[in-house]
Amino acid sequence: MTFNQITLKNLRQNIKHYGMFLFSLLLSIVLYFSFTTLKYSHSINNSNSLKIIQKGSSVGSTILFIIIIIFLMYANHLFIKRRTKEFALFQLIGLTRSNILRMLSIEQFAIFVVTGILGVIIGIFGSQLLLAIASNLMKLKVHLSIGFEPQALLVTIVMLVIAFVLILIQNFLFLKRRSILTMMKDSSQTEATKARITVLEIIGGVLGILMIAFGYYMATEMFGVFNPLTMAMISPFIILFLTIVGAYLFFRSSVSLIFKSIKRAKNGRVSITDVVCTSSIMHRMKKNAMSLTVIAIISAITVTILCFAAITKANSDYNIESSTPQDFDFSKGKQAHKFEQQLDKNNIKHNKITYESINPKTVKDEVMTFQNDSESISENTSMIVNKHLKGNDARLTNTKTALGIMKFNMNKQITVKGKSKETVKVTDKDDSKVYPSELSYAAPMVEVSPKVYNSLKTDKNTVRVYGFNIKHPSDMKKAKHIASKVDPNVVSKDELKKIIDASNGILIFVTSFLGLAFLIAAGCIIYIKQMDETEDEIDNFKILRRIGFTNSDMSKGLLLKILFNFGLPLIVALLHALFASLAFMKIMGNVTMMPIFIVMIAYAVVYLIFALIAFIHSNRVIKRSI
């Protein structure tokens, strides 16, 4: 029997131990091939696609590539760590480390080839199935089609080759750094620190919480206190540094500090829950800190991406209303008159709405300032008449255009100069009103009394927009044809809605797929981590069973431990994503939190399913072992 035959026979005998790694590798190939297929599909990513979709698919595939490589290396590390005793025995019977490395290389090559072929086949059908499910769930009005993409196959092969080489290097370093004795007791090594609380631990724990809190504060004040840093594109990088490093210090020191304080408060009296949960976590504190940080960051990225897409979708109604409030809108009087004549000529019944505003020169504005209280640099103020207002009273409207960088101060004054100089006092604000962007110049508008409006109005500062609503939908096609002849650049309201819905549909589909990939990666990493810890601690559970504790007693501690491993990164991730989404909402001018809450609840539910599966499986493994 040759060495290769012995290796393959050994692989068949150990195939059950390879289960998690095989699943991880196959899943990674399916996800990556499916996503790169989307990237290279012309119906999704083409010259007419939004820049955010083109950039998003490119950046998304790169991020997914990095995440999958890290994911596979983490899974491989856990797997070879479980075989350390086997490697030590091989060396005791005469095999060298080179022989063991060669054995691992043959095993890995066989696994990569088989899972690579299966992954691509599943990915081809999986991407079609996923597309159909996503399109039906989101009721997309845009037609998307996906076929086999040779470029996707090529980049997937490149990803597998890079992963294979890195895993071989990882295996080589793993074997090189461990002696036979170390391998025999590798799983029993502890990372627990001394029971006493050190000064460095206190500093690290407090610093971690402060860094996260300050990062959140910066996110809420990006266009306020930290506006100069934001304009220089420095704030986002500072926030990322504070939240990522802060999260690591939180998991590494803050959690340790809390557990040690609880342990000290109990004066040595520990329950079965403490043994199974707290002691187990402290046993791997250093490794837990890094892995929990990685999981929290992956989850935060996932939720943030999904929230951004949901906010963009929720903001689309406002974009349509501000761009084309009526079926057809014209900013030039001659075109509007010509369009109206043609509608009458073709017996198309319609309603005409004329908007009028003025743009007097701004002398002093105390109402609309930047978040840092500096004065607005706008040279003109858009004003519109409101017959219900009297005297110098004024009301602020069309506020969604401010994009979160503006601050509105009520009961303050605005001084403007038109035909005459007038000062009005803004006493009220109406966030619900939306005016055409060509009328408002995409800025907040001030409603004033007829008296003030007429005293400021001149021919030069007057702006008009003419809107037409078609009474019968059956006449819409003919009206579009007439409008295109009057102005080739005019876009009807329903056409604009179709364009925005199509763009939003593709954006949501791509981000949802990327989010799903990240969710599965994060869930699998922590699931594999939990399975590895359970395997290592079987002897501990056997001892606890012998001294009288029941499986029910141990299950409580196991449940708390799994909730810690899954729940703590989830909470940190959701907080990170919440403040990132709030910052994005300010930029978009969106005021509703509902899309964020829907995304977060959906993510948490799916994520916790992994926790439930991990608990059921761990509990089953423990029952069988004891």
C-alpha cells in the first residue's frame, strides 16, 4: 500500500471529524461562486446600473473573499487542533513532520477538488433559486436573469488556490511550533489569568467601554462637533478604529473584569452553572476576545449594509415626490403651455397645478444653521406663500432636503432682500410637506404671509413649476408620447418610479445576498467554535456527572455559555450598526427608524437559530459522551 493510499484510507476513517470543515468549505464555495456570478451577470451589473451597485458588487466580492479566507483558515485551525494527539502518535511510530504535512496536503487537495466541483454545481442552481426566492419575497418589478459565468468560475478557482496555499502554510506553522509533548496536551492548555484583578485589566476594561462610547458619540456628531473632521474624511476612520479596538478591549478586559468581580463576590462558592459557563469562558479568554471581536465586526458590517439598503428603499418615495410630484412636471412656461395645448387637442383630460416660489437674497439667517451652530452659507432663501399666515410669522417646510447636516432653530429670524427688505420669525416647522426640487433648489423652504411674499417678489427671483395630472390611466401612454415631443428630457412620475424601483430592487437584492453570506459566515464561525469547545470539555462533563450532577444541571450552564458566545457579539454588532445607520440617516434625510428595526430583528432571529442549533448539538454530544 502506497503512502497516498494510506492517506486516503486515513481520510475515509476520519471523515466524520472533517464534517464541519467540509460543510464550511462547501458553503464558502457556493456563496462565493454565487455572488461572483451576480457580479458578472449583465442584467445586474452593467453600464446603466447605479454606481453604488457597480462599486458595491466589486467591494462586496473583495470583502466576501477576505471573510471566506479567514473563515476557512479558522475552521481548518480548529480541525487540525482536534487531531494533535493523532499527529503526536504518528511521530511516535516513526513518521516525520514532513510526512504528516504531506498527508495533510493530500487530504486537503482531495477535499478541495471534491467540494470545489460540488460547490460550483450547487452554486449554479443555488444562484437561480436564490434569485427566484429574493425576487418573489421583495416583489421586484425588475427582470433579473443569471446564467453560468466563466469569469465567476475563474475567480472562484483563484480563491480556492489561495485558500489552499494559505492553509498549507498554516498547517506547516502549526506542526513546526509544537513538540510531541505539546501536541499530546494541546487541548488542555488554559488561557485563564490569575484570579486577582490587575491594574492593566481595569485600565483595559474601562478604556474599551469608553472607546466604544466615544465612537458612538462621534457617529452622532459627524456633522456637528466633528464636522471639520468629517469634511476632511477623517471621522469615519477614527470611528472605525475606536469601535473595533474598543470591542476587542471590551471582550478581552471588560468581560474578564466582570467575571472576576462576580467570582470574588461569591468568595469561592461556585455552582454547576459557574463551572460549565464562567470557568469555561475564562479558560479561553484570550482566544475568545479575538474571535468574538471578529464575529461582532462581521455581524456589524452585515447589519449596517442591510440597514443602508433598507433606508435607501424607504427614502425612495420622498425622492419620487420631490422630483415629479405630478404625472408630468415642466419648469419652463412655454413647454408647459405647449404640452397643455396638445393635451386639449387630443382630448386628454387633466388637472394643471402651478407652483410658484421666490428666492430673495439672504441677509441674515438664524433659523437654518449647521449642526455646529455655524451660519449657513446659502446666498438665497426659497420662500412660498401660505395664505393662512399673517404678518411676519413664517413656517419652515421641505425639511427632508437638509440631509441631516442642517440644524433648525425655532423662534428665530431670517432677514432677506427682494423688492424690499423683510425680516420674518419662524415659529413652526412642517416635516410632512414636500415641494418639487426645481422649485426649492433641493433646500428647505420658508412659508410666509401673502403680504411679505408680495413685498419681496420680483420677476428675477420668481420660480414656477407646472404640473399635470392625467385623469384617465388609459390616456397615459399618449400623454407620454406628447411630453417626449415637447421636451425629450422629461420623465413621467410612473417612469421615474419604475427606474427607482428597479435600482432599489437590484441594490436590495445584492446587499441581501451579501448580508446572507456574512450572516452564514459569522454563524458558522461561532458554531464551529462552540463545537470545538464542547469536544474539548467532554472529560470535564464526565467528571461532573460522576460526582452527582445531572444532565439537566449541566444544560443550564451550557445554555448560558452559548448565549454568551452568541449573544454578546450580537449586542455589540447591533449597537455598532445602529449608530452607523443613524449617521447614514442624517445624510439621507430620513426620519423613520422602522427599516432599521425590521432589519435588526430579522438578523437577530436568524442569527439566534445558529445558537439554538449549537445548543441542541452540544447537548446531544454531552449526553452521548456521559
